[in-house]
Amino acid sequence: IAGRKKNESKALEWYARIPKSNQHYLEAQLATANIIAHTKNTNVAISMLASLTELSSKQEVAVAQVQANLLAQDKRHQEAFELIKKTINAIPNTPQLIYDYAMAAERIGKLELMEHELRKVIQLQPDFPAAYNALGYSFADRNTNLKEAKTLIETAHKLSPSDHYILDSLGWVEYRLGNYAVAAEHLRKAYSIQEDPEISAHLGEVLWKQGLQEEAKNIWGKALKAFPENSILVSTSKKFNS
């Protein structure tokens, strides 16, 4: 920990030496804010970013995204939502920002707004895989609109075939449709790319339904050691191990 703090302190010193005229100035400020948020105080980091002036629209979007991300990491989801909403009002029709707004809406339970904004992203930028995936996964996770969910996720997969989160979504929608073997195939592939806690939860659940309880327990056990506080992982393992 001491070594990490020393490195962060050196990084802050280095970033502080980058002048405003340098093309990497904003990048340095965003990195500085992340370090301040993680070592000191999120509010200080957000205020520091808010004080930046003479930004282009693209730079304003980048600043808002980092601010919202820092708030979300602090579980201040309503504030993150309001911040992105304010930025969208000033800079409309920016697909990445609208996507972030949709995700912020989901975190505070505004699912209809999330769906509306994700459809807007797809309309503005038809080659945005994360938007198709987020909407399709949301439907699959709530076990609704499964036919459309599968179409959306398959579109995302065509746009980004090696993305493990999209493979996870493909597996999850197939599971909801009762296609356990196909679901397991997609989820095993996702798990081989990234042993993410939610992928572990999903793969374990599908394997359990296939009668492979020991393998499911092993996957959950390994994941719980690495991610003991992940709510989806914890609730899934408890549901089947109770």
C-alpha cells in the first residue's frame, strides 16, 4: 500500500507539471481527479474537474463522464444521473453520453427512461454494440421481451464478437429461453475470456440446471473468494446452495 501511495504521489507531481497548452493537459487532469477521488475525497476531485475552463464540447463530455463515474463508484447514483442529465441538456445527441445517461437511469430504477435512451443511442449510432447489449440484457434479466432481447444481443455480438459481456448476455437470454446447452456454450466462452463475478454467477446457474452442481459450486466458490461482496454472485450461490 505504501508503495502504491508513493507511486500515486509521484504521478500527481508529474501530472501537475503538464501545462495547459499541452495536448495531454485534460488527460492529465482526468487522471489526477481519479487519484484524488481514490486517495482523498470524491467531492474534491469533482470540484477540481468542475473548475476546468475553455473546454470543447467533446472535452466537456469527457469531464462529465469521469465525474459521473466517480459519483457512481461512491454509490451516489442520483447525483450521477443528475450530472449527466445536465450535460446532455447542454450537449444533446452525443451517443456515448446518452448511453451513460441510460445506465445511470437504470441504477436509480428508471427502467422506462433507460429503454427510451438506449433506443435513442441505437437510432443515432447503429453500430454501438454496448447499447444493443444493455437493452437486450435488461430484458433478459427481467425475463421479458425475450425475442427482442435475443435479436438485440445477437446484433451486439455481430458488432463485437469477442466481447465477454455480450457473450454473457447471449448465454443469459438463451438460458431464459430454456436453451441450456447453447447458454452454457456462450457462458463458458465468456468465462474463458474473463472470470467476471456476474459471468461466474450466470455460468454456475446454467450448469446447476444441467445437473452439473459440483462444477457450479466450484465456479461460485472461486469467484466468491475474489469477489465476496458482489450482490449477484452472493444471491445466486445462496439461492442454489440453501
